[in-house]
Amino acid sequence: MNKKEKKQDLQTLRHSAAHVLAQAVLQMFPEAKLAIGPSTDEGFYYDFDLPRTLIPEDLDILEKKMKDIIKADYQVKPEEVVKEKALDFYKKGKQVYKRELINDIPKKKVYFYRQNDFVDLCAGPHVKSTGEIKAFKLLKIAGAYWRGDEKRPMLQRIYGTVFYTQKELEEYLKNLEEAKKRDHRRLGKDLDLFVFSDLVGQGLPLFTPKGTIIRQEMQKYSSELRKEIDYQEVSTQEINKGELFKISGHYEKYKEDMFQIFSHHTKEEYFLKPMNCPQHTQIYASKIRSYKDLPYKVADFSMIYRDEKPGEVGGLTRVRGFEMDDGHCFCREDQIEAEFDKVLKAIKKALKTYGMDFYVRLSLRDPKEKAKYLGDDQVWNKSEKILEKIAKDNKISYEIGIGEAAFYGPKMDIMAKDALNREHQISTIQLDFNMPKRFNLSYASDDGKNYMPVMIHSALIGSIDRFLGVLIEHYAGAFPAWLAPVQVIIIPISDKKHLKYAKEISKNVLEKDIRVEIDSRPESVGKKIREAELQKIPYMFIVGDKEIKAKKISVRNYKKGDLGQKSLKFIDDIKQEIDKRQG
């Protein structure tokens, strides 16, 4: 079984575990109303409308019932049922959510899956019998609005996970505990990086001075990488006329995710931009372009906004306003492969610097849902073939993600893996024939004719805010020196005797453009060291009588511990580490 087949098989196992959970819930609460229970990348969940609020102890009871169902090894059998019969079946149990789902299915027939006396509406696939489910665990209880709509009923969601073996499950649970310690929402507060305010709004983070330093360093690095491959930075507006998005296709395909702005002085529609690409087409279109001008490449780090549902917003990983590391290349068709290669190399360099492994996913259109996408079959087939050719020519092993394409074109998504081996869709390169056509973009060729350029969308690290959340957890808050808000803290043993020397050292450090603080509080050295470690500051310089006499510093590194006494030249070593973005 290859990686893709194993992943699909695991999804089937998890989906089946969700059905076993639903069967157990009905045994415990016969009046329960079932909603949905899909598999996820890390397990499964099921949403229920229950007669009472669940408590953590209920999970133990449900696990026992699930084990009994698994031990019974019930056969899992699909049944094709006409919609009317399916609606009648769920009418008896007052299963209003299942009836709503059935009514939304356009086909005349639906599928049920049966295991003993339990039946669920489902398209499958599933395991052949419940006994195939071995190592599982119910994880937590949460609230979830029906269909993610805060105007609909609040349901109770039970999360769980399942693996092939107990060893895999135990490893996952171990990582889960570590992930709790690394939660960026907790560390962000502890390290004073960002805050949220109800008065500002949900999903709109406010970055403190320390958090802002990290974001600036991330942007600076992306900007350097862009310049290395000849992208020029532009600045664009956050508010745009609706007409721009009607032409781009966002109005038709993305309007529900856009914030609308109202003017006191005009009836024209305005929106906060959800993406930069439509504005970049206008910079390109502002003058006549020749084939000699191509490729024309722009990078943008402006804010963009998306009207995420309240129930889906959380921490920095799902926000409503964020800064995007965004780039667009307008090029000839014969330049596509070379430009893809340049961006891909920049992405690889970035992820290596951040210490993350990755793999590539080709995100293609779902041919069964063509209405979700812009453009005709010819354009999509051409785009997808070019993308696959680029991957093969570059000897890139990749997975296929059907239905993961952007609405305007296929993508090469770079899936990064963090320290806990969790996957994050961070970087992307997208091929787009549709937007240049919709905006009637052109360039004059050497044969005297006008041709349409191809547009390549790219993000080296995607949303800077989201990636910061990922990095906080990846590093467990212990940023490498080049990213750390405070790179060096100087701790004088005695305020009165050693502060002057500490200030001399600080001046030396500042001259090297290293971020430094002096902890001159009247506290014990031990307490100052402990607090510096809690703040995960990369380097501590402790200075006292011995250091003054020897004209040296005693150094502690957050990861390596006590490094002993060092000469002041050690500051140059730190500077070199920062400049090379090591660690």
C-alpha cells in the first residue's frame, strides 16, 4: 500500500469510527438527533443534538459502548434507498438534520450504511465490519453550530481519533499533549506577542511590540527572497470597487467570504479585498507591455480580509484580517517553467531556514463540480497538464488533491511539516489563464501581434499571521535568534556594582544591531535567569565581579545551557548566527 492509499484507507477507518460513535450515542441517548460525522486529517468527529450537556466522564461511557460495538464485529453494509423512503425513515426518529441533508441531495436515491440496528445516511466508503476498528480514543467535547451558521442550533461535537495500531495511537496522544504545551494561543499570551479584543472584533489580532518584531523579520526575509528572483514590491489599497471583483470572478465565486464597505457619498459597491491579484492586474494594465517587459513580477505585503464565520475563527491560524506574503508574475507561456522553478527554489530555501520539511501536492479541479470554477475545460486541462509536467521535469514527487484548486486555476501547494510532524498548507504556486483573459491583459510580441500573458500566483509563506502561529508551535516559543524579539538579555549580579559594566556591554551589543535588554530589577540572579528562560530569550549574559575583572561575559544559551565565560568577541559569533538566520 502506497502513502496515498494508506491515507485514504485511514480516512475510511476514521469515518467508520464516527459511525460507531453515533451508534454508541444513540444507545446512551435514544432521543439524540444526529447531524454529521466526517473523518478529518487527524481523526473524526460527530455532531449531536442531545437532551443534556455532555461532561468529560461521558466520553468514558461512550468509549466502553464503542468497544462493545467493535467487539461484536457487526457487518457494515451499504443500502441504496429512494429519497422518499429515506425521509420517512428519519421522520420516525424526528431526525430533522438528516432530513435536511437528504432534501439538499439532488439525486433521487441516497445511500444508507447499516451496522446491526444502526443506520446512517452516508455516501461511504466504510470498513467491512466494525471489528476492523482497533486503536481509537475519544478526545474532547466542543460546541458547533449546525452547518457553521451561528443563526442555527448549537450542537455538541465529540472529537475522536483512530489508528491501525495501539503504538500509533499512543504516539499521536503523546504528540497531542506536547501540542497543548505548544499551543500558540497560550504561548502568544505568555510571551506577550499578540492579543485579541472583543471591542476590536473576533479574528482580528493585535500585535504587541514583540510580536511586531517577529512579523517584521518574517516579512523582511520574504522580501529578500523575492528580490533574489527579481520581484518588485508594490503597495495596494485595502478597499476596492465591486466592479473589480465582478471582472476577476471573486464577486461570483467568493462574495460570501468578502467584507462589504458602504460609503455615505456613493451607491457604488465597495469591498475589503480578500486577495491582491485583481489589483496587480491593474498595475500590469496601466501601460502597454512588450514581450521584452516579461516576465513582469510584483510582490505585495498588504493586509487582506476575509469574512470567516465566527465558529471557524481561532487564534492566528484562522483570522479575518491578515498580512499576505503575495506575489504575481505575468509572463509568456515559454517562461512558465523557469518562473515556477525560481519561486519553488525560494520556497524551499525559506522552509529550510525555518527548519520545516515538506512535500508537494498538486491541487486540481474537481471535474464533478465544474460550477465552482472559472474557465472552460480546455483552459483547465491545459493548466493542469503544464503543472504536472513542471513537477515531473523537476523530479518532484507529489500527491494529487482533487477539488483543492483555486476557483481560477490549479495549484502546486507545498505542505510543510512542523516539529510534531503535523501538516500545514503554507506555500503555494498557482497557474492562471483565466484572470488575464477576464481583464483582457496583453503584451506586444516580436511578430507585431498581441498575446495574452499567463499569470503565476505565489506565496512563499502564505499568511504571515497564520505562519507565525505555526512557527510559535513549531519552535515551542523558543525562536531562533534571528527571529527572537529580544536576542540578548544582560543580567548584572548586583545593580549597584555591575550595572555600569552591563551598560557598556549593552552598547557593544547594540552597535552590532542586536536586540538587547538589561534586567536591572532588584531581584536575585536566579529569579532573573528563570524569568529569562520562561521568555525563551536565546542568550543571557551574566556579569559580576569576575566578568568585570576579566573583561568577559558569562553566557547562557536557552537551548544549550551554560556556555561558561566568553570574551566580548562572542558577540560577533551571535551577530553571524543572526545574519545567517541559523538555528
